[in-house]
Amino acid sequence: MQFRIGELADKCNVNKETIRYYERIGLITEPSRTDSGYRIYPEQTADRITFIKRMQELGFVLNEIDKLLGVVDRDEVKCRDMYDFTVQKIEDIQRKIEGLRRIERMLVDLKERCPENKDI
């Protein structure tokens, strides 16, 4: 399936300028164009934008996402400092997981301390 920019924006829940920006900075490849100049994007671009947005939701910045995608794209230049980057991100993620576990334990404790009866 192929999409025009508006269709792609709707499918990925982003605006057209986001897509154009991702093209300019190289996160997505420049699409082919129709004879009348409309951008035509393949399904893989929708998958890639969805991946980018999900990674942002998880706390990655575009520069970090670019590094990760560089590995996917097999770009050796972008792999240069991947080891240090991944070690740092793993440590960050482990800290966040531990923080979430502490919050979970606190909430479970509060739930157990509070009666279920809402009339009290």
C-alpha cells in the first residue's frame, strides 16, 4: 500500500510537517513522487514513523532514534559509538524500571491499607 503525505500523517497520527521534518533530517527516506509532484510513501515508511513515535513516547530523543535506525540501516558511520550509547540507555532504562517498581510497590501497599468499601 502507498500513501500520500496527508494519508500517511493520518495513519501515523502526526502532522505533515513532522513527516517533512523527518525527511529533512534523514529519519525517513525521501519518497518517490507522482508526475504532478505528490509525495508517495510506501507502507514501510508508516512502520518507521510509528517506531519513531513509540520510541519518543518511551523517552528517546530524535538523535538517539537516529543512532538506532542507523544500525537498522547498516550505516557503519552511525554504528561507531553505538556500544557506549546502548550501555547508557540500558542503564537509564533499568533506573526507570526500578523507579516504576518502587511506585508499583507503594501503590500495592496503599491499596492493601485502604478498605475497598467506599462508604467509609
